[in-house]
Amino acid sequence: MRRVFAYKLKPTRAQEAGLVRCLDATRHLYNAALEHRIAVYKATGSGVSRFEQEREIKDIRHLPGWEALASCNTDPLHDAIVQLDRTYQAFFRRVRRGEKAGFPRFKSARRWNSFIFSTYGHGVRLDEDAQRLRVSKVGAIRIRLHRPLGGTPKQVRIVSKADGWYAHISCDVGTAPPLREGQRTALDLGIESFATLADGAAIENPRHLRSAHSDLVSAQRALARRRRGSGRRRKQVERVARLHLGVQRARRDFHHKLARRLVDTYAGIAVEDLQTANLVRHAPYKRGLNRSIADAGWAQFVSILEGKAEEAGSLIVKVDPRNTSQACSGCGAVVRKALGVRKHESGCGTSLHRDHNAAINIYQRAWAGSVAEVV
């Protein structure tokens, strides 16, 4: 199993300048490699492999105009090429599937906020007292290890966020424990309640974005009034980014705590196999609903739940989401109802909140149990 531990870095001004140089060097290399691939394809009709481009790094590092690459360790430079290759592979995979392809695009500074040392100990390592992180070509940066590092470090990502620099250390924490026996449940993820369990218990939706909406509106309006290129606009951009970062962290904290509580309680949890990206496709009449779905963060929650379940020996089962809210959990008949109808009533006498009805359907699809077993 792999786990990522995030720690705050406290660089000096000189060290921060070194981190920025490394960040810019990897971004410029990514963009140059993308431009190279496009030019070669236009000229010859064939592509360029990742390995060809990686071999060229050593030759171009000391060429005029590329001196910035020499100020960065080679490991993050190689990883920039790896990232581009993965982007290309994803592009061609979408083409083969007939999906909206989305050709790889050049990265602006706002779209490139991290670089990776793919092997711990090669250009990056913690001091023995774990007070500093030694980064090649940058120096020994103070690090705040607010909790012990677990497992064996394998990879380090240096990330620039709105409130400073962070080190994300990926560690090998051993093999997953065997699946345990115990109580099972199912979750219906929603908006009115964040989730409803198969026994009818509802988990309140905290709506973090809505809570911060007024502050974000004021900050965004102030940003719109700032002149482009001015120092005041740059500071306001940072303020807006910090507000969004606060919302993101509050949401993630809620997801982690809820997921931990669920995997500690249940040995098996069934969820819908939702494709959130399809649910939030743009349509003027559902803009508010899309915002609420994005605010709930279902995809992130399920990802966190899967990670914690693996760690705890719990089983996560994903089921087909079709008609979980429309089908009756008592007789199986499909009872069509609009999203605003919150009560499910069927001719068989079943009368439940629609989310509770959906949770029971999810349970039955996953565990083939009866209503009596979950209520």
C-alpha cells in the first residue's frame, strides 16, 4: 500500500527562489517537449518517444537559453517528460474510445504547481533529525513534521500552494490486511444529505462552498476591479486562492473523518459507481445543482473511502447506479419521480425517503440481502 504524507516547508527567500527556478525549469521543459512532439509529427507524420526526449535532456542542459535546466536536479526534469508521455497516452486512449479527446496543451505558470523526485534519496531526503528536507540545487529546507512519517519513503512531490510550499512524501506502508468480517451497509450520496445509509441514517451535508460563498463573491468582485498586471491584482488573486484552499481543506477534512468513521464501523460498504464528470456537464438550467454536486465532492470522498477501507480490511463494492432512486426496494417496480420529489411511495405499500430507498437498493445489488437484514 502507498500513503502520502503532506508536510509544510519553511524555505528561506533564497531557497524559495531555488524552488521557483526548479518549478519553472520543469514547466518550460514540458512545454518544449510538447512543441517538439508537435513539430516532429507535422514534419514526418510520426511521434517521438519518451525515451528519446529523456536522452536529449543531458545535451540541451548547457545550450544557450537552457541554462535554467542546469539549476535543477535531473530527476524532476525526467519526470516532466514522463508526465507529458502520460498525457499523450491518455489523449490517444480517449480517441480510441470515441470520447472527447482534449489534445495536450501548453502549461502556463498557473497550471503547473509541482515537481517530482521519483526516487527518494536521489536529490531529496530528510535529515536524520527530520527537521530539514535536503533538496538538490536548493538546500536544506526546514520542514514541519507534524506527524511521524509512516513506512518507507519512495517519492517526493514539492508543491506550491496559495499559502506556501509543501512536501508530499509517498511511502510504502506494507501490504493490505486481510478482509474482516462484520456488519455491512450501503451509501446513497446526495445533496439534501451528504449520504444516507441503508438503515436510514442520514449524514448532514456541510456545504462548505455555500458557507464561504459571500466571502468568495466579495473577493472575486474586488479582483474584477483590479487592473491587470498590477501588484494589487496579484495580491487579490492570492487572497481568492487562499479562500478556495480553505474550502478545499474543510471539504477534505470532512471526507477523511467520515470515511474513517465508516470503515471503523462497517466491514463492507456499497456505493454507486458514479461518473461525477458526466453529472456536472454544463446546462444553464442546472447550474445551481452542478455547483452543489461539485461542492459535495463525491468522487474525492469515494477515493478516500477506498484508501481507508484497504487500510482497515474493509470491502468497498461499487454498483450500477441506474434506477437506484426510481426502483422500489420493496417490490422492484420502477416508480418514476422528479428530483424534487423526496418521498418514494409504491403500490406495494413501501413508503420511504427516496434516499433511504436508494440506499437499500444499493445494498441489495451489492450484497444480495433482504430489506429485513438492513433495516
